[in-house]
Amino acid sequence: MDPQDIESKIRAALPDARVTLRDLTGTRDHWEATVVSAAFEGKSRIERHRIVFDALAEELKGPIHALTLKALTPAQAGE
């Protein structure tokens, strides 16, 4: 799956997000994502992950086989 498509789906759910993606295997189906958003303030790690995974629900049924996720607030990211 194209990384721009992944970022676009995440940013549709979190318009202020800064998204960094890394293809872990070179096959575009195993990704590591770091998502930084003020929308994560006051949310648990599970709630943050749910927001991102919900945004990618269709892609996780096929084109994305694995996603390692770091969901951070700007303060946690040192911004």
C-alpha cells in the first residue's frame, strides 16, 4: 500500500496529525507508524490506537498486514 494513502486516511481522522511511516519489509504491507496529534491529549494508549486503527479499518483487512503504532501527543514527541 502506498504510504501517502495511509497518511491520508490517518489525517482524515486526525487533521492536525504529523505522520511518519516506515516500510518494515519493503513489501508495503508491514508498517511502522508514528502519529503525533493534539487530539490524543487526555486519551489512553488504547483509545489513541483505536482512533488510528479505525481510520485504517478497510486497509487492515487486506493491503496492510501489520502495523506497529506509536501514538503521541505533541508534548510526548518533544514538540
